[in-house]
Amino acid sequence: MTAAPTRRRIGVAAVALAAGMSLAACGGADAGSDSNSLGTIDAGAISFAFRSDDKPVSFVENGKPTGFLIELTQAMAAKMKLTPKYTATDFASMLPNIRNHKYDSAAFGTLATPARKEVTDFTSPVSFGEAKMVSRKDAALATVDASAGRTIAITRGSELIPLLKQKVPTVTVKEFPNIAASANALTAGQVDGLFTGETTALDLVTKHPDYTSSPSITSGETALPVAKDRPALKKALDDALKSVIDDGTYTRLFDKWNPKGVAIPSDMIAAYPGMQQRPGAGS
């Protein structure tokens, strides 16, 4: 007498459970699609590799990452409604690890060369690189060309290595893991100069009164790397970059972090019509 009602109750429960699972699956799929439509490593977040020794571009202060490109990518992440996460790494492993999805991108203006475009995709330009030769005042290299026949320190994996070798064929390049190691070698007289980006060079000269630097040379377009199979993420980063340029955030942060006298490169101004130049700098 009770078997039929019991079977009916089980049947109703089974239907209800099946319906609940179906709704949960649909809801989960929609949430996953909405929350991670960009294909970031972690839903709701975006992970950036960064160099911890590239002041004022990116460095660690009071145990936290900071600097121009850290704050710029934080502003971009806010536009994308994502939480930014940062992991310090060396430059040589940065692009391969982005290609392999260990990081979503890098808070580092990477020279977007043809060889590197074989490894990863790149956003719209985040700047146009300029480089200087840093040397000791007691053995100054007045120009980049003056490094001919000399030994020059460059960060391992940097695209400045082939740039310098092309410009000065007789130079000897000695690679170091980071800027700090390169500067130590220069101070110790193990190398004759240190070839690096303009802002880093100016920071070194400020920190080391016995250093001097050459006039700058243009090294090329720099951008944020993104894995080739993440086109939606690339577009979102491009849109966020344009947004922080349009609302003046880029110019404000550039002015905050760069030494006086350093203007936003004219190529960058040309790439983004209407972009504001740094206050007091020529266009």
C-alpha cells in the first residue's frame, strides 16, 4: 500500500534534484563565462609578471610592488574590473611564461621586436623606448658609440643586446641577471659601461654621484606582452590602456614617476591623438 506513494516521492525528489543540478550548471556556466570571458588565469583577476629592480618603472618598496608600470597596470585592471596580482621574475623567463599561461601579462614595457612577436602577442604601445649608456665619471663614455671596443653590462635577455651589437659591432656585451648586478659590476670596474633604458639610467645616475650617462638613442616601440591565444584579453588591455590615456591617468603617472626633464616620447604622443604631454615638457 505504501510502495506507490514512496516511489512517487522518490520520483518527485529525483526530478527536483535533476532540475536543481540543471539550473546550477546553467548558472555556473554563465558565471564562469561572465567572470572569466577574457580567459585570465584566475577568474576576476589578472596576473602580471614584473621586474623588482627597474626603478622607477617597477620595483619593491615596503614589501609591495610599485612604480610607473605597476600603478599604470593597476589603473588598467580597475577599468577591466579585475584584481591585479604581481609576481617578481627575471626578464629572460618573462615572455615564455606568459606564452605558457603562468602569467597573463607583464607590467614591463617590452620591446615588441619581430622575434618576440613569434613568442607572444603585444598590446598597443605603452611607450617608445629610449636607452642610455651609463659609465663612471672617471672613465666616461660620452656617447653610445664610445662603447666600441669596450665591455658593456646589459640585463640578460634584453633586446638592447642586439641593438647595441648592431650599432657598435666591436662592443663586448656581458650579461647580468638584473640592473643591481650590472651596477655592481660597473662600480667594481668589471665593465666599462651599462646600457639600459632612459628612466633606469637617470635613476642610476641620481643614486650614484660617480656615474654619468650619454644622450639617449631610440630603441623602439614597447608594449605589454599577452599570449597569442588570448585575443579577448589583448583587446581588453588595449581598451583599458586607451581609457587611462584618454582620462589623463597615464600622463599623471608618467609625471609622478619619471625624473624631471623626461618627456613622454613624441612617438607615443603621435600614436594616441589628444594625449596630454607631461606638464612643463615640450611635445
